[in-house]
Amino acid sequence: MKEEYSFWCRGSPNVEAFREQDMSEIQMVKDALATAKRVAALTGAGISAESGVPTFRGGGGTAVWKGMRFDQISSSEMVKADLPAVWEWFDYRRGVLRECEPNPAHFAIAKWQEQFESLALVTQNIDGLHRAAGSRDVIEVHGNIHRSRCISCGALYQMDRDTVPHNPDVCGCGSKVRPDVVLFGEMLPEGAYEKGAEAAASCDVFFTIGTSALVYPAAMLPEIAKRSGALLVEVNPEETPLTAICDASLRGKAGEILPSL
Ligand code: BJW
Ligand code: ZN
């Protein structure tokens, strides 16, 4: 299975435990969390890396599926041109996900909802691992891999995680179904971005965790939070375009850093 996914991004290698500089930044974040009432987080593929879910980018590479870059196959054009190939790619990933469980980062965030007056969790991930860890009201801006949608009437079908390959393949209306995920060139689910933007504009602390912050409009949320006066904290082994505006950049794995906060 693995060899078909020729670049298997698994986070940055050689990430040492927290550097000395991180310790003072960690303390700053802990102090902020001690008084914070409203916390918001944007998560990306990196938060699931320690669960065994491959990322798209990072470690200097880009994910490729059977010789095709992921952004080619995860595109609205490909749904029109070759829906079976799109399903093959998503069914493959649903097969990988059957073996994956939430990691300490997902559980740490799930605990935050009991700790703060409000917690808004916006995820770009389609893997469902936040919910599996106990997070409620997760704002899934890029959809969910375990749901499919009729290309004609829009009917939704929920699949359990063991249903691989997908089922059904055809809607009751006779049209094909496709994965209910947001591909390049497609609109986000109605209201999802707006909810995230509202949370970003009104929180005390905003975390951007395990995301390369390259994909819009999700990457605008940390910028909104910063402009609105939140403390902006990045958790990522690598720098991102957001690093320059972050108040704290905690370099390391989310599964190690988040529980330590
Ligand atoms: C760790 C770690 C560990 C590793 N711990 N960290 C404005 C400017 C330019 C372009 C645009 C723009 N607005 C819109 C666009 C176009 C486009 C876009 O953003 N393009 C850019 C790439 C240039 N956006 C869209 O098309 C969006 N739609 C839209 O805007 O609609 C309006 C519209 C419609 C029509 C015409 C015009 C406008 C939709 C975007 C949908 C993205 N979908 C995907 C695929 C989903 C399905 C699938 O899974 O296949 O979503 S793309 C892919 O990237 C996926 C992810 O959710 C998304 C973000 O990736 P993420 O989560 O950041 O992961 P990685 O892999 O990039 O990064 C992992 C990070 O983790 C790395 O930094 C590692 O270092 C780190 N890491 N281990 C912590 N242990
Ligand atoms: Zn239908």
C-alpha cells in the first residue's frame, strides 16, 4: 500500500525536544492560558502525523499519489475528469485511517473545552480524529472523508470507518456520489469559514497547529486573530509563512508540546 503514496510526509525529521528558547515561549503561552477565557485553534495535517496519517507537505516534500501531485488529484477538475481515480485515492486513505487513532495532541485539545469559557476548534483535516478524541462542535472547513455526497442532488451519505471501499457508489437518484471534502477550487461548507473567522476575531489566544498555512481561506484565520489582538501561537516543527507574525513559535511535535501546556 505505502509504495503507491510515493512521498510519505511524516513531519520533520531531526526535531529535537524543546529548545531552550522554546522553554521561555512555552512559559509565556502557559501564562496566557492561565487567564485566557476564549481560546481558538486551527489545526492541519501535522496534528495527525503522530497518529500515522501522512501530511501533504512538510519535510521539504509534497505528497504524490501514483505519480500525481495530491493537489492535482484533490481538485474539482479531477472529479469531473476521472471520479473513479478520485475515489481510489480517497478509499486508499480511508484504508490507512482504519489503523489510526487520535494522539495526545487531539486529546489535549479535547480537554481544553472543559478548561476554557469557550473553545473554538477549526480543523482543515478530514480524518475525524478530533471528534474521535472527544472534541465537540468541530468546525471541519474541508469536509470529512467518511462522508460522501451526490454530485446531482447533494444527498449526503455517512460511512463508518470500516466501509472501505466506499458505499454507496450511486445515490438513490441514480447519480454518482463523490467524497464530501473540499477540493481545490471548491467552496467551503456554508458558514464554516464565517464561524472560524468569528472565533478568531474574538479569542484571547489563537493556536495554529500542524498546518503549513498555505491554503486559503483557512490560512486567513490566524491573521484575523492577530489583527484582533489575540496572542498567536504556532505549534509546528517547521517555520511557516505565519511564523513572522506569531507571538510564540513552539518548534516540535504537537503530540509532545500540547500536553505540556
Ligand atoms: C507537524 C507535525 C507534528 C508535521 N506536529 N506539526 C488566496 C490566495 C491564493 C490562492 C487562493 C486564495 N484563496 C483561494 C485560493 C485557492 C486555493 C488555495 O488556497 N491555493 C493555495 C495552495 C495557493 N484555495 C481553494 O481552492 C479553497 N477554496 C476556495 O478558496 O473557494 C473559493 C473559490 C472557489 C472557486 C474559485 C476561487 C475561489 C479550497 C481549499 C481546499 C483544500 N483542500 C485540501 C484537500 C482536501 C481533500 C484531501 O484531503 O485530499 O485540504 S488541500 C490540503 O491542504 C488539504 C489540507 O486541509 C490543506 C492544508 O494543508 P495542511 O493541513 O496545512 O497540511 P500540510 O501537509 O500542508 O502541512 C503539514 C504541516 O504540519 C507542516 O507545516 C509540517 O511541518 C507540520 N507537521 N508533523 C505538528 N508532529
Ligand atoms: Zn442524488
